[in-house]
Amino acid sequence: MQRPPRLPRASLFGEGVGWQVVWVGGLLGLVALGVGMWYYDPVTSAQGTWRTMMFTVLAFSQMGQALASRSSQALRFSPALIGMVLLTFALQLLVLYVPFLDDFFGVVPLSVTELLVCLMLASIVFAAIEVERRLRHRLHPSSAAS
């Protein structure tokens, strides 16, 4: 609310948004493919752990991206955003651990260790966006609110 509104004809991908879409999307893809390659085992690939790990990393990464992409500079989150992230987290756990849901989504239950690996890898996205935000703020203090 401290910035003037965008011009009606301004591009949706202007002011660095296009670049952020590209690099965050690339990072999400690299992290998900990396976990898939790490956990892929051609002998046991039928069990689907690697696909479940990729799916879970993507879901958790999207939650991290939502938290990091809020518009305020300070590390504050709205109660609605926290509620949505917690709901999404709970739904992801339901998909992983409720038998008819994991069958429907084609996933397998993950061990606690595998779930923690997914959370740690997904936190890379949150951390990277926060680092980029701080660097952008130092280089361009006038764009601090974005």
C-alpha cells in the first residue's frame, strides 16, 4: 500500500517478475529432479519412493515459495497465509499416509527420514528467495517492498 499502483498497461512480468518466475521455477525444477535422481533405483522403482519424494518436494517447495513471496520486506506472515500453508501441509500428509488417497495419487508412504529430507530440500526455495530479496534490497533500496 506504500507503493503507487501499477500502470494499467504495464506488463505483468515487468519490474523483475519475469526473471523471478524463471529462476524460482528453475530452482524448483532442479531441486525436484535432483531428489528424483538421488532416490531413483531401477531395481525398486516400482515402489515409487522417488516419485513420491519429487511430488512431496514440489508441494513443500510451493509452500515455501508462497511464504517467501509475500509482499512485505520483514519476515512477517499473515495469519491467513500461515493457515493456508498449514492446511496444505496437512493435506499433503493425508495424501501420503491415507491408504485410498495414496493409491489415488500413486504415491507411497514416506519414512520420517524421507519426509524430513523433503522438508529440508524444499526449504532451499524459501531460503533462496529470501536471500535474493535481501540482495535486491541492498542493491535497489527503492524496490524494498516488492
